[in-house]
Amino acid sequence: MIEVKDLKKNFGDKEVLKGVNVTMEAGKCNLIIGASGSGKTVFMKCLVGLFQPDEGQIMYSKVNYTEMDDEQRKGIRKEIGMLFQGSALFDSQTVEQNILFPLDMFTKDSQATKMKRVNEVLDRVKLKDVNKKFPAELSGGMKKRVGIARAIVLNPKYLFCDEPNSGLDPQTSLVIDKLIKEITIEYNITTIVNTHDMNSVMEIGDHIIYMHQGLKEWEGTNKEIIFSKNEKLNEFIFASEFLKDAKDMRMLEETGKIDNDRNMDEMIK
């Protein structure tokens, strides 16, 4: 679990985070959404320690991360896995070498033990016989899965995913979403996903935080977001007329005021 209390961050005169309060629970996919400039990227960078907040607390399992020195933070960082937007694989290294990197950095295990773990995580993300391939030989979806394998190789308690579906087709995006969801539940990880992908919101959004101008404007589940009456959230999610019509149809369907067979015809008109 991660608890964020009154988090503030400024860059010069610009107030980016204005006092964010949120709790992210283990075993759930916690999604951060918001328009460009809303503060969500700065918020995530504060959580992983890339930015030092000006005020507030970030509590990892009741331990205040913001008050630790660099040496103390290393213990928390070992428990954090990170899936980067572009996968961030080392082009000059094989898949195997990419996944070994965190093990070489943070453990003193034997090579045999490390290789066993590499093969375990590759098997978990359904990638076999790719150990000796280079990133250039992989598809976009395979690169993401290698990125996930590397992110979980140290058995993290916390998994951060920055735009995990960036550059992927819709079908592959669903595969990655499903994999992230499965791993989150299977290992009881506190997963935080920074995303613009509304399909991800609806597929895996156990807990959604919508940020607007440096504040948490709304939070809820993927079941609640469709029926939210928050105007700013609705303007962000239902930007097109088609999506607005889809929401109206969904709400009418849920309340029994329209029959299912008419929905598609009405939306097409």
C-alpha cells in the first residue's frame, strides 16, 4: 500500500502539485489519468523518487519515503518495479541480459540462481525461446512483455507502469492490460499505471485517480466512472460526440429506459 498525504511540488513559480491525497492498495491496479499538464507525470516521478516533493508525505507500507536519505531509499527501490513507456530495453543486450540487469545490480545470487529466475519471469509473461534475441528482433508487444518480465524479476511489492500501451495496437494493448492485471492479483502488488488509454481504464481500473490542474479531482472504480457527474472528468473522458452518445445510451440501458437492440442503431444515427 502507498499513502500520499498533502503532496506538493513546485518548479520555480509554477505550482504543479497542490496537495494531493490518495491511498493506493495492494492487489489492485491504481490508474492515474488526466490531460497533459494535469500533474500526473510529476506525481508519478515523486512517488518513485525522481523528484523530491516540496511538502507532504509518501508512505510505503507506513514508512515515510520522503524523509529517508539515499541509503535508506535503496531498500524501498529494490521493492519497486518499473515498466517504462518505450520499454527502455538496452538495444545492445539480449533479452536475457536485459532481465539479468536488476539481478546483477541488487543481488549476490549465483549465476545459476539468476538464470533460473530469468526463465521463470519469461515463462510468466509467455515468452519462451527468446533469451538470445535482441530487442530489434522483437515486436512491440513482445518488448513490452520483456519490460514487464524485467520489472517483476526482483519480486517487487510495487509496480509502476508509464503508458504501458503506448505504440501498441488495440488487440495487443488488451493482452498487456490482462497481463498487468494478472500479475497484480497473483503477487498482491500495488500497481500504479499512468495512462491516456481509456480501454485500460475500463479493463483494469480497480482504482482510478483523475488529476486536474495539480489536484485529485475525482477517484473511483471503472464501474463508477461511466456514471460520474463530475463535469471536468466527463469533459476529459467523453471528448467526442460519439463517446457522449455512448455514455447516454449506457446510462439509459442501465436504468431500463431503453432496450439493448436499439442502442447501436441510435448511436449510428
